[in-house]
Amino acid sequence: MNQIKKIVFLFLALLCTTASYSQVYNGKQKEINKILDNIKSFSQYYMNGEADKIAACYTKDGKIFPAGQEIIEGTNDLNKFWTLPSDVKVLKHKVTPSEITIVKKTAYDYGYYEGETLLPDGKKSTWKGKYVIVWKKVGNDWKIYLDCWNRIDEPKK
Amino acid sequence: MNQIKKIVFLFLALLCTTASYSQVYNGKQKEINKILDNIKSFSQYYMNGEADKIAACYTKDGKIFPAGQEIIEGTNDLNKFWTLPSDVKVLKHKVTPSEITIVKKTAYDYGYYEGETLLPDGKKSTWKGKYVIVWKKVGNDWKIYLDCWNRIDEPKK
């Protein structure tokens, strides 16, 4: 009986794990992989403080939709937006797409992001949110054309 | 001279008007018009307090990305989200797309929204924001699959 309980528990645990990481990719594997690579690079550039490289992840007319602000467009303004104050460091940035669907030379992508920031006072701030991105194929690469996101608040304790 | 000033002024005024209302539509006019009609209906349903009709503007697996909350998915939960408290009324809701681009049976759409709410205390609250929507063609109609938005704050006085 104990053995059966264990098996049921493991089965349920496996189900939960599968559910929370379920990801749907529609498109050629090669193209999906390129987008997944670009998503990882974006996070790495952000942790490195390389705003110019982040700006280059967008099309030349790429647009971001940050909370509270107007739509921000174009390489120069994106570079400025993603430039961190010199005394702030992004310790962690991770994007988990729920779905990436490619339709010809366009793709849409939605999912979750999470991160951790080291603030000037030495305190760490963690945050998470969700996003919708529209990608465009530019040459053999994929660039972000539209990037809209907002935070998920921590439940109040 | 005065006449020339007038002409220059009118020309500049016209330029500004054109710039602030510039809209890009890529796709068959018939399909674009259907999406534009649906955008207008959405606003009308919201002003009418018809949450069930708003929920029907989305695909059955349609998702919204409201600030501070998790991704909300599916007709029932969308109906609940768009249901206003009985003592709140949306007096105005207007969506102005900047671009609608159709790629096969998918379309992306971004732009601005603005509105006015009548609050229980009789005060009016105005608000505006920006959005990214991914539409899917369902039969002969277009439904919202992904809907991400956030506010643009009023400049501090």
C-alpha cells in the first residue's frame, strides 16, 4: 500500500512538473531554436549591462510598451531605456515562453519573466511578470518588433 | 507676409494631425475592416457593461495580461474579469490602432486606448494606455488570442 502511495505521489508530482513547464512551439525547429537562443541572449545582455546589445535584439523600428510610459521606439531610445543606473545590477533575468508560433516571417510569443536586481543600498529586489512579443525575421535572424509586458504582484501576506 | 505665415501654420497643423493619426494597415481591406469593426464593438460592449459579449470577442483559449495579475485565460474567467462592479460605469472607451498587420490567419495590432469611468462617488476618472493584440481568424470572424496592455500615466503637475 505504501508502495502504491509512492507511485501515485510520483505520478502526480510528474504531472504537476509537466503542467507548469508546458511549452508550445509551432514552427520549424531551426527557427524556433533561433528565437529561443535570442531570448537567452537578451537575458544575458541585461545581466551584463549591455544595453546596446539589447537594443540590437529589436528591429530598427522595434517598439516597447513599458508600464506608465508612452510607446518607445527605435534603437537609440531603446538603448537609453535598457541602460541601467551605474549603481544597479541585474543579478538574474530569465524568460520562460509558454508559446512561440511562427507564421511565415512573423512570430508571436508569450510567457513569463522573472529577475532579481541588486539595488544601490545593497538590498535585492525580485520581480516577475508576463509578456507578449511579436518577432520578425530579418535576414536569417529573428528580431523583436513589439514587446509588451507587465508585472505580476506578489500576493499580499 | 501674414498670408504666408497662415499657409505655413496650416501646413504644419496638417502635418501634426496626419502624424498623430497615422495608421498602417497591412492585409486585405475586407479583413482589416472586420478587425476594425470588432475593435469598435469591444468598446461598445464595455460601455454597455456587456461582459459576456466582451468575452466572446476572444478565442476560446484567449488570454489577457492585466497589470499586477497572472495571465487570465478562457471565456468564463474573461467574463468575470470584464464584469464591472454594479456601481461603476464606463462612459467612454476608444481604441486607436497604430498598425494592424495580417499574416495568413493571424494578425498583430498595436496602438492606444483611452477611456472614462464614472465611479460610485460620482467622480469621473479618465485613463489611457497602449496595447499589443494578436488576433486569430476563426471561421469568417477575427477573435482576440493575446491581449496585453498597460497604462500611460498622466504627466505629474
